[in-house]
Amino acid sequence: MEQSRRTLLLGALATTACLGCSTQSRAGEDAPGSDERPQKGDVLVFSEGDQEGKPITVADLPAGGPPVHAWPKDPKTSVVRSGSRLNEILIIRLDPADLDEKTRERAVDGILAYSAICTHAGCPVTAWVKSDVGDKDVFKCMCHNSEYDPRAGAQVVFGPAPRRLAALPLAIADGSLSVAGSFIGKVGGVQPG
């Protein structure tokens, strides 16, 4: 009796392990390149909503916000780089006169792009709200209340975040937004020690 129960348990464990392997291989079947960081020339596409997957144009960005959430997409292979949440981007259009000098130099017609991942704990930055410490709208991570001012290079204006959001250089071609270079700054939060 003991041998049968042990055999049954070992068989169940082996079956579970095999099922786990096949599930992982299916889940890991993201298209090659989907987890690569944004590349120069990638087109930016909506990451959510009715227009998910469609290229973002200048006309899609209301002046003054709110930000639009985007993924980079390889224009040659059509692979959307959504295999890593670290690739999600916030795109916003602001009045160029409201931007500090360094941010204005990087903006394209007042349009800016930043990582959508908080530098504190790596949570998503999802809100566009009045700052807790001023009268301007800011990006906000609702997890721990870190706030970032996109007009000043997404520097931290409130909360525990240790550094600004990483910036992504942009270009405009035929009215659509594309990536002009690698992230400036480290993407994501502090890794637990």
C-alpha cells in the first residue's frame, strides 16, 4: 500500500512538472525581440484602449495632457516590444514654453516620452494629477505616491522615488512618433537587496 501511494505521488509530481514545462514554453512564445529595449526607428503604438497597437500620431496627443501609454514597435518585423513591462512609455505633449531648457532641447514640438516605471519600487506610473506640493499636473505612481514633473525632465517632486524617470528621445516622421535613441537614465525601480 505504501509503495502504491508513493508511486502515485511521484507520478502526480512528474505530471505537474511536465504540465508546468509545457505551460511555460507556451507562455514564453513571445515573438523574438518583444522583450528588447526600444530601438532607434521603432514606431510608438498605443498600449491600451480602443486604439491599442495603432501608431501614435501628433494629433493623438492633447496639449497639456493627459499622457498616452505606449509600446515601441519594430517597423520591419511588426513586433510590439511588450514582452517586458520596462518598455512601457508615457508620452505627453506640453507647451514648450513651460519646459526647462534641457527638457525643451529633447522635446519634439513639446512632445516628451518617459519610462512608465517608477524609480522607487518599479510600480507603474499611471496617474496625471495635481501635485501634492504645487499647482501643476504631474505624473504620479499611486503605489507609494511618488510624483514626477515632466516639464523638468521628470524629476521627482514628491515621494520616496530616488531619481527621475528615464527619458526616451523621440522623432516625428509622417506625423507618427518614433524612437530616436536609447533611454536616458536607468529604467525601473531600486532592486531589493
